[in-house]
Amino acid sequence: MVISRTKYDISNEEIARLFQHAGLGQVTEIRVLGAGEFNSAFAVTADGTTYALKVAAKNEAVQRYEKNMMVSEVHWYEVMREHTDIPVPKVYFSDFTKELIPTNYFVMEFIQGTQRDEMQVTPEQKAKGDREIARMIAKLHRVKGEQFGYLQTGLYDTWYEAFRHIVENLIKDTQDKGKTLPRGEKLLGYIDRYRAILEKVPCRLISFDAWDPNFICVSDDPEKPEFVWIDPERCFWGDPVLDFVTMSLGQWKLAEKTDSLAAYNEVAELPVTATREEEIRYALGLAYLGAIMDSEKYYRYAPELPHWKNNVEGADLFYGLGFSMLEA
């Protein structure tokens, strides 16, 4: 389990009380799930059925866009079930009252399978999985919104306004910790420079968190991968090009992601073809991921922890990639 300042340290006794309150029976087994760095997750067996329990981060230890994010996660599960055919777990019970424990939690279907990052596959089989994920993301992008931004921090009429506000919040988050975010300020300058492009962006539901651990493979045949999408907590209404940031990692330019682009465009309502404007939007997304990693280390880790170093190196990488493309 990742050591993180944001996680609520829940006891087994508290978990048993939550399940009794939800009417799900007597708890007989509890084990930690996943390597998430924000919420806590557990596989809990009660009356012979195994469920997944998610416990939200401590609200005082999170950034502005992360507050009450679990409420948004349950909402996005409902949206994905209603408006797409993307497989997601069923939610059986949620409690946002903070009466039993001082944070939010919910209980959902436990998905039997293998996290994508733990699969043993050949390069060809991984490529097939990449293409399937790209098609799933294209389906997510078919869901249209009327305003842009995170539900938690307010919605705006254009992606320019929303994006600027989102980055401003990261700068404020960092200042709240007595630090500065100079490369975040630099990103604001690029957002202003490309205002005309950002004001034309279509409003779609995006993930910006489509990392391998958020997909569970439920098929036995790696030649025909089938995934269930979990943890849509960081979804927001925004620019669909940004989701290519976490697709096909290692191929850093949008135009290099040929397989993912082809698979995405098979089912996309709005194809992405790596035009110059799309490359600019993508580069801004890279720099935005750098800003997130740059700021969040102050909330999650102590400097002596390895994950602090990972965030420092990740921020350097994504800032560098994004800014170099924007300066080209």
C-alpha cells in the first residue's frame, strides 16, 4: 500500500460497521487493493460475497480539484453506465454523510480479473490492449457537456476559461503549502497565448487518468482483451485531445501515437488527426500533467519518500515535453 498523506487510515472494525450499516452482512475477510496514491481500496467479503470498498481521502489533505472527488466518482459511474456501453462496476451503496467515519465511502462490485499493469503480455498483445483502451476512450468522448471544468470547482462556458481556472487553482494549492509553482505560471502564459484555439474546443467527458491500473482485464485470452474501467474519479468536462497524454506512453508526440489514433478514430465522433492545433492542445495537456505532479507532492508525500522523487521527475518530464512542443 502506497504511503500517502491523503489516505484515511481506516480500521477493520470501522469497515465492519460500514458494511453492517449498508445492510451487506457480516464481514469475514478484508484485504488491501491496488497501489492507488489517493483513496484507500479494499476487497471485503461479507456473507459470502466479495465487494470493493473505496474510502475517500481526508478532505483537509487534498488539492482544490480533489475535494469531494468521491461524490463525483459515483456520479461518473452513473453517467458512463447511462450514456456508454463501457463496462464499469455496479455501485451498491454510498455514504457521503460522514456520520460513521469522517470521510466519504462507497461499496461497489468486485471485479475478478487482472489490473492491466500486472498483465504478462507480449508487445503484440500489449498493442492490442492499447487499441482497445483507445476505443473505450473514444466512447467516453461521445458524451457531450454544456460547460467545461471539474464538478468540484465550478464550470465555465469555454475550455479556455476552465483550463485557466484549473491551473490557477494548482498555483493556489501550492501557495497554501508555502511554496511556488513558477512553471505553472509559465503554463498560464501559454494558455493565454493560445486562447483562440482553446475557445473552439468541443466540450466532452474526459478521463485524464487513463493509466493501466484503472483497467481490469476480465478475459482469459490476451489476444482478445476485455477491460472493465474503474476509478473514473478524475473525469471532467474538457478537451478530448488531453486523454492522449496517458495513451501510448513513450510515444510522446501526438502524431507518433499512430495505433491509438487509428483505433480511437474507428469509433470517435470527432476524429483526432494530429493537426497543429491538436498538437498545441496536447502539449498544453502534457504541461498540465506536469503541474499536477509538481503541486501534488506537497500534499501526498514527505521529501524522503520515493514517490516524492517520482513526482519531481515526472513533473520535469511532462513540463519539458509540453513546453518544448509549444516553443517549437
